[in-house]
Amino acid sequence: MPRAASYPLEAAVRQSPPLDLDKAADDAWMKEKTILITGGASGFGAGFFKRWAEAGATVVIGDINVKKGDQLVRDVKRETGNKNLHFFHCDVTDWSSQVQFFKEAVKVSPHGGIDTVVANAGITDTDLKFEIPVGLDGHDPPAPKFPVIDVNLTGVLYTSHLALFYLRRNPNSSPSNPNCDPAQTHRDRHLILVSSMAGLWPIPAQTLYAVSKHAVVGLFRNLRSSSFMHGVRVNLLCPYFIDTSIITNTGKMLLAGGAVGKPEDVVEAATRFAADPRIVGRAVLVGPKVKVVQNEEGGMALVEKENEAGDKKAIWEIYAHDFEDSDIFVRNVIRVLNRVAEIRGWVGWFTDMLAVVKRALRGSN
């Protein structure tokens, strides 16, 4: 039976061409843009904040950790000399808190609008109460609480809903256009969604986290398909296991011997999106930097010896064309990363476990 013709998704949604991942992001275009980040006091959010502050952007972060957020802003102001850096308390699970956060960001914005919103706030599962429920045989068992869903899904939906309102009202901005000239484009309408590898692949014992991150991927796939209607460019980050505090010591033990990505590569990927108004509807997976070559089937194969030829990559484009090919590509990436774990073997496992123990003794996650 002949294969049905593929639907020309890229043309229909005005998606930009595939990313040139060999070129480093150019931060210059971000100068004087106003960027709002949820969950900006630590992890990826703090990394975005520091780099974009150095680029001369007005960056507004919101977080429930007031002490850490205030300190971060003071430190980066001193380091960069950028005075347009701000922190406001924001509980992403509280609609009113997010509304106030967006209003404050508009107030402190030099041009009275927001160019980029990063829906970054997120937490992980800490127990197995969903997979292994107990105490539900009583007369009137209470409804379960799912904070991971509240933060990672409801919070992201609140952020995205507000972003679609405020970005369209950014003064002197125009609807997103992959054919625009950055030199002539001074304002933006941009939403960056942060999912995870768990949004692409099952993660054992992390059911609710994976559910929430799969939902963010679904949000991206739907919003990008209507960007020609709402005029906001939407891009997606899917970090693999990255060496940040969101991975608990238990998680680090489970990952021992495997490959873990670096936060700076996630920041680089996000900057690539934020610094180029022509990038519309693209998604990247960010993982450990590994050397690969193209195999006979057109996929990727891991280069196992350091002295062999190959391209080192930490950022991989996904959902680049039609979704069927993207799913095949995701499986290919997983095979490469699993092969890294096989090669590192027991030596890699022991090294990683020792690092976890040392970190635990220092009292940090």
C-alpha cells in the first residue's frame, strides 16, 4: 500500500527551517529585550538569568525562594553592572501570584512590555505514593495531592496563558515571522517552554513528573501549530538528566554510570532560541556531550574512541519535521545515550556514586 503523503506542517504553521547547531548563539540581539522567567532563583532559571543579564537584557525572575532570588539579583547586578534586573515573589501554582508577577514585570520593563517568557519553574517527584497508594480503603479517603502536577502542568498553563496575553500586547512588536530581519526587528513575542527527557520517554518511578512533562510537549505541539493565529513564536527545551539540584541524591544513584548533561548546554540552547527572532516552532533535546557519526541507516552511532573522527554534540533537534520521523530520532538518541552508560561501565558507576556520597556529606542535593 502506498504511503500517504505527509501533511506540510512546516508551511502550515510557518515553522522556521532546521537549526544550525554548529553555530554558537549570538547574544547581541538580546540587548534591551525584557525577559520574564519563572523559577528563576536556581537551576536552569538562574543560568538563563546570568547569561541574559550579561547580554544587556532586562531580566525579571519570579520564585517562591525570596532569599535566594534577592541574593541572585544583587550578585548579578554587581557582576554585570546591569541595573535592569529584578526579582519578585511568584508561586506558579497560584493564579493571582502569577498575574501580579506579570504586572510587575511590565511595570519595570523600560519599554512597558515583555519580549520573552520562559515557563521554567518545575519540581520532581519525591515519593511513590501515586504508584503505590495506601490508606484508600477507609470510609471517606481524602483526595490525593499532586504538587508535581500543580507546579509542572497547572503552573506552566498559567504562565503560558498570561504570556499569550502580554506578548501580543508588547509595544511595537509584530507577529512572529521566520523570515524577519533581526536587524530590523526590535521587539519580540516569544514563549519558551521547558519540558524534559521525561516528556519524550518513560522514566521509571517518576510517573507524575513524566505525565507533567509529556503534557508540556503536547502544549508546545499545539501552540506552535497555531502560532500563525496568535502571533507568538513558541519553542521547546527538553533537557536530559542535567547536573542540577533538581536531581536528588537518589536520582544520582540511579543514574550512576550513565551520562549526565551540563547546565551550560541548556543555557546555550535557550539562548539560541531567545537571541534569534527567526526561530519559530523548534524543539531541542539537551543531553551529555557525546561524539557521534552518521550510520548506514541515516541515524546516529556513538564514536566510542576519543581519537576517532566524529562530531561532538550536546544539543539535538527533535520534532524537526513530521512527528513520525521525530519519534524515530528520539529512539535513536536514547540508544546513543544508553551506549555511553555501557561503555563507562563499573568505573563510571563507582565514580558517580562517590560523587553522590561526597555531596550528601556536604549536606547538599
